[in-house]
Amino acid sequence: MTQPQRLAVIWGLLIGLSACTTAAPEASVSQDAQGTAPTGRTEKSPSQTASGTGSLPAPVTEQPTTENQEQAVNLDRDQIPDNPDADTAIAETELTEELDDDWCSRMATQQEMNRCAQERYQQANAELSNIYQDLQQDLPASGQQALSAAELAWVAFRDRDCTFAKDQFAGGSIVPLIYSSCLEAHTEERITELQQPQLPQLSYQAADDQLNATYQDLLAVLNESEADDITDVQLAWIEYRDRNCAFEILHGSDVIEESQCLARMSETRIAQLANDIEQRSL
């Protein structure tokens, strides 16, 4: 089951609880908001078009500090909404014990489900941290710099995107579940990207065109405030995409062309945006 499919299952199970949340105000998206570029642009301008350039930034010239490197992999667990009253059995679950989707969905209360999702994210985060450290040890100094820059950009994108996901349910009891599930999904995707990056199915131009169309479809169902938020998310994704591809083409274990990395990451982002659209249609 892919991560977007996993999130779709979770949302389907919990949609009956959405009445407990604060509904997003209905408002039309202005033409200016719909003009924001999701792909190759790095500046935020209402009048931008959506075509991507595919160009990568200059290589990182500064050595990231030790503090920043730790920030990239030792993700702060305080960012996850905690549930101290959750079921004791869940709270005491060892991170080495795998918690599958079905097991979490069988929890009796929302707090238990929230805690289970938090534990699942912590498992994925621990795995990612180990993979990241192993990669760093095998890289030259320039590769360590590039990987650290990519990881910091990924953390920034992940945090913005998961905040966007949970804000739809602001005030609801399922917010911790939505947030932790989003963190887990992004972490699992990052693990795959670092371990076994796949070749894309589409050309970069085709993937970029499809990404733009999906992005515009999402804008069409958002209010003005939400459209501003997703613009910030997408700009963070662009920074992450460019930093990660800069690392892959120079230091990846497999020889990969710039356009292939850009296309693959665009395909992943298309699936994420399509999932956002689906959740807002439930």
C-alpha cells in the first residue's frame, strides 16, 4: 500500500468524525492566487506561470553546522501533538514493535489512535535517522554538505506540508492523528528516496505539466488563506527538490540525470497533491 493510499484509508475511517472539526470557510480563490507557480519558480508572485525550468541551484558552498546536521535527522518529537492520557499499552509500545495500519485502526478511542500514529511516526523517524547517518559516513565532505542541505530543505517542506494537512481539521480531536500520519508518510517516502530512488515513468516536461495541472486543481477547491498556505508549501518543496537533485546527480549511488531526478520528484508531488484534493472532496 503506497503512502497516499494509506492516508486515504485513514481519512476514510475518520471522515465520520469530521463534524467535530471547524469547517473551512467557503470562499472563492482569486485569479491571482491561482496564478502561483508550483514547479520551477522560486519566487512567490501572484502573476507567475506554472512552467518549470529544471535548473538546479549552485552547489552548497558553506559547511552546515553540527547543530543543523542534527536538526536534519534528529527530528524534534515535541513537534508532534502528545496525548498523555492515551492507553497505557500504546504509550509503552516499544519502537521496535511494528504497528501496522489495521492495528492502529482497531484502537477504541481517538486518543489511542492518535498515540498509535505518533508511535508509527517515531519508528519511521528512527529508521530514517539511521539511514542518514550511514550515508553521511560514506560520503566525502562535499557530499556530506549536499546531503545535509537536502535534508534540512526536506524537513522544512515536511513541516509546512503537514501543518497544511492538519489545519483543515483545526480544533478537532483527530488533528494529532492527521499530523503524525502525514509526518510518517513523508518520512517513509524520504527513506525510499535515500535508499532506492526509482527512475520516473514520465519525462520531466510531462511530469511538470501534470504537476502544474494538479496544483491548479487543488487551488480551485481552497479558500484564499489556504491558497496562500499551499503556495508556501510548494515553494518549500521546490527548494527541497532542487537541493535533493543537486545531491543525487553528484553523489548518488546510481548514475542519474538531472531531468530524471526532477521528473521522479514531480511524480511524487503529484500524488501528494492529488491526495490533498481527494481529502477535501470527502
